[in-house]
Amino acid sequence: MIGQWQATGQTPAKATTATVRSRRIAAEVGPPVNDVILAFWQWAARRYPERQPGRMNGEPVGYKIALKLLRSGREPTSATSFGPIAVRECQRMMVAEGRSRTYCNMNLCRLKRVFKWAVSWEMIPPSVLTALQTVEGLRKGEPEAKEPEAKEPEAKEPEAKETAARRGVDPEHDASAWKRLGPRNRDLIHLQLWTGSRPAELLNLTTRDIDRAGVVWLATLGDHKTAHLGKARTLCFGPKCQKILAKYLDDRAPDVRLFRTSVNTLRQAAAGACRRSGAPRWTPYQLRHSFAYRARAEAGLYAAQKLLGHSSAKMTEGYASADLTSAIQSAAKAG
């Protein structure tokens, strides 16, 4: 039955007495863990297709780590025998590797989702998942749990120069590194700083995507990180962004990308500029955090959430937590 499912991606159309009996026997014995891993990976490849040729979607990459945990240090065994003790062994392995508490908990959730998916396809009985759900994640403060590095350095004084607009990274303050970037890469980084976009969102941008009818140009993206979840994503381009984009809006075909480069190329260019100038290293992904702090400080949490394309304000708070310096200054003015 498993072989038939892997070949067609569907359960048998008609369940005869023989197939019902075979399912009952399979529930007692259970498929090997490797069969569950293979079947889930094939499903994930279809569920999260490549956004660019040869570039894997981020979600399968995360699941790939969790699937490796299922195989690490274990002999091939039945998936039904994979219980809470085995999950805790995976936790121990991650802790021994020096992984952070949040990293361990994230992959624990992924492991549970793999078995939840297997239950949904009747590969394993629901009791297996019920047992795995009893394993809790590592809590903050536990001796074996390493805390992740803080994204935001705390200002020692209210008057510190590290204001909300500079949290994360702002390469414009590192003039020596900034000058070592090529014109196209400088334009891309400016656009990220002013829109809060992900690097891939800008690199997939085409002429057809941009609506130039209003004072603020809008780009409604069809291909972005959460498109497979039915989420909408719109980028807003003000006057400074429009001036940059105008250089690339030539007579090319509507579906041709404006920026003919890749995320890795942009990242390597930024790293090389920092290395040659001796400036602290930053990555294009950190520019989104810089925008988030500035947007929240200037426009509030709700506006920052919409500009970043987050589904919830809680996610936005992870990018731009409340700025204590601004709060102190507001309290001083209010009396």
C-alpha cells in the first residue's frame, strides 16, 4: 500500500476486505521510519515548489533538518515504535551540538508535524502522534537550554545613538563599505531599507508587477514566501524608491525580472564590501529588521506589520520589539 501511495500520491480508490485487513496489520507492525521520511519528503517537494529554478523553498530546507534527526544514530525501525524517548534523544542530540533552545523547539515541532502527516495518510495509528505530543519543548532557564543570541543590543543609556532607525543594520553609516558596492547592489539595498522587502521579493520583481498609477507605486507579488498559504504581499514604493526603479523600467518584456542577479550574489557582495573596508559584517536579510524598527517607531506596530507583510503583530514584534529609548523620551515629554 505504501508503494502504491508513493507511486500515485493517493490512497486506493476502493477499500476491499483484503485492504482493510492489510491496513490493520500495517497499523500493528508499522512502516519503517525511512518509508515515512521518503513519503513525507516527496509530498513536501510538491507542497512547497521551487520559487526559482534550482532554489529550494525555505520550508522544505527546514524539514530536511528534522528528517535527518529521525535517521541520525538510529537503526531502521518501525515508525510505530518511535516514541517519546526517541524524540527526547533527538532533543539531546541538538543540545549536544550547541543548538539554541528556539532551534531545538522549532525542530521538535517539525518532527511532530511529520508524524501528524503520516497519521493523516493512515501510515501510522493516531496513538503514535498522541504519545509524541506529550514531549514538551525546552523552556527558558533550563540548564541544558542554550538561549539564542539577542537580535537587538540593549542601549546602556537613553541618549545612546543606537536609535530605532539604526537597529539591525544600516550600511549607509558604514560609508567605506557602502562605496565598495556596485551600483546595482547599492540600489537593491536601498530598496530593502526603504520597503522592508525580502531580498527574493525584489529579485523576482517584474514590470508587470508594479502599478504606477498613484503617488505611491504598488507591487502585488504573485510569487513570495507565503504565497502557498494564500497570503497576499504588496510592496509600497515611495518617491526615493521610484527614482531607483525608473532606471530599470526599460522596454524589456513585462515578465522579465528587473534585477538579473541572485540572493547569494547580493549576500556575497555585501560580505565582500564589509571585509575589504573592515566594517562589521551584515547581510541583506538584516536590512528588513532595520526597516522594521524604523517603521514601528515612526508609524506604529500595525503599520509595520502591514508593510512587512506579516500575518500577525506577534511576528512583527519579533522583528522590531518596542524601543525603550523612544518610550522613555515619550514619558519625559508627557510629564
